[in-house]
Amino acid sequence: MIESPVTELSSFFLSSQEEKKSPMISKIVNVFFIYFVLF
């Protein structure tokens, strides 16, 4: 159940990243999501 909202937010961030194409932000977002999913 927790994965559904996370996937929606991740898809939203991924779409925004694709538009802006910023590697640094993508890495930060990836780490943030990993940390959020783990904890």
C-alpha cells in the first residue's frame, strides 16, 4: 500500500527530470526515495 503513492511520486519526479534533464537532481531524488522506502 505504501508503494503505490511512492510510485506515483517517483513517476512524477521522473517525468519532471526528463523535462529538465538534470543528473544531479535525479541522483538526489533516487537517494531520497531509496531512503524513504527503507525508512
